[in-house]
Amino acid sequence: MSSRPLVLCLVPSTSPSPMMLELAERSYKDDFILIHGVKVADLSQNERENVKGIICNDGFRCSKMRVNREIMDLLPNLKAISTPSAGVDHIDVEEATARGIRVGYVPGHFTSDSVAEFALGLLLASARSILLANEIAKSSDAAQLANILRSLPSSQVTGSTLGIVGFGNIGRALTERAKGFKMNILYHCRTRKEELEKSSGATFCLELKELLTASDFVVLCLPLTPETTNFISAEELRIMKSTATLINVGRGGTVNHDDLTVALQRGVIKAAALDVTDPPVLPKDHPLFNMSNVIITPHVAYLTTNVQQLRCSTSLDNLKAGVKDEELLYSVN
């Protein structure tokens, strides 16, 4: 058997992305052997002992798969776990740390521009009813089209108030784009960013309530932590403007979806645009799918070709360092 260690690619589907495979074969073939399309339990004893790394491929976070104690128990010589995402809630980091296993991630600033662009796209699509207009244009009788379009719900974005919850890399990137629409920008986060306020023109809201009551569009850019779980629920939705739109490009679990559904059904808020949901894949009969004032996309805000290449190479670099007992480029432990 080759002296190169094995690296197991865990994927929710049958195979990793072609980009990941091509990059691993071209640039890392001397460092490890990437195996995929097989469950950990189906590996031979010899193979399990030679697996030194795990890489979580795209789509892993949106599945029910987890890198947990049971998987680690089957791989006694595991040294590193690498994910191409900024979030690591699909990995039992505490258990990995206790076993001396390094956990690598890809920093959020790699994807902040892409996510900010998408957030603004969701905002515009919702405010200007772009998806509905597209549907009308493709399906309606031409003679009725003018009358329908005149009644199309649409709100001007220019000059409106944008509330950003979470003022990290994505929130700041979104601010730069919102300035082009002359938006009044508010932000709420744990720590005030006074230096950034000077360059961005954003106004800090110490209390979340202050931001929610004043904003026409509320964009969530929050990670999922015990403190941010159900951060937006019935109480927060109730104090938002009835004409407001909620946009989430952070993590689905930061919003209580039952409360959001009720709020939309009762007109507590005007609309929602969600790139992330809880669960990550909603049941097909979920009521949000039947609402014309709701846009849902399958966690694709970060997906651009150049970002994908950077995420793949960084996660493989982390893995390469980990199996060689070297410092990871980006590690959570």
C-alpha cells in the first residue's frame, strides 16, 4: 500500500464536486490519497487506520450528516478535519479537540463580497417583485398584462432604511453596496465599530429593537450560536414595520420559522427573502413555499466560481497541513 495517508471526503451525495476532485488530483496527489463514495463503516480495518484526514465537501452542512464521536471512533489515527465553510456546527469540535484532532475552516471574508451581492439581490428582487413580474410576463395573456403590472406590489429601495444585524465582513460589504442606493444604514452587533461608522456612514443601534422598528429592510448576517438561535422570533417580528422585509443570508436557525410563517400569514411584516432556512431543506409542503411574498433560495449566496476555487484550495491546504502535523492555515482549535 502507498505510504501516502488516506483522506476521506464526506459528501451528502455520491461524489464530491468535480472541482474538488480535479484540484486534489492536480495539486495534492503527492500529499495524500483522496477517497470518496464510501461510508466510513464500509472501509476495511487497514483503511480506517490509515485515514488521517476528513474533508467535508459542498452540501455537507445542508445535510443531516455530522462529523461526530461515532465517526471519530472508527478512525483511530485521524489528525485533521477540514471544511470549506466558515461555519463548523456540522463538526463536533469539542470532541475533536479532546482527541487532539485539528479542525480547519475557510474564513468568512473569502465569501463576504459574494454573500453581500446576493443579499442585495434578494432585497431588490423582493422589493421590486422581480420574480413575480417575470412569472407574469411569461404566463399572462398579453392583453391583460398592463393591468396586472399596474397592481404589482413594488417598493422603491433608494432612500429607504436598511438594518443590518451582524456587522462582520458580510455586513460591512453589504453597507458598501447599499450606499449606492442612498440607503439610511443602521447596524446592530455585540461590539460597536466606531471606526467603520466613519467610512460607511452606518449608525449603531445598541438595542435590536431600535433597529427593527426603524428599518424597511432587515438583513441578518449572523452565525449560529446558542446566543443567536431563534434570535428573530414572534416578539422581534411584532415590532418590525408592517411594510418591512426580512432577509436572511446568515444561518437558518437564527430565525424561528414557525413564528415567521405566522407573521407573514397575518401581515405582521410584508415579506421575507431567505437564502438559509431551518431545517436547511424545508419539507415540500411547508407553507412558506406557497407564499407569493416569500423568496427562498437553497443556501447559494456564496456560490461563485472564483470563491469556490478559493474555498476548495484552502480546505485542501488545511488538510495537507493537518495530516503532516503542521499548523493549519485556519483552525478553530
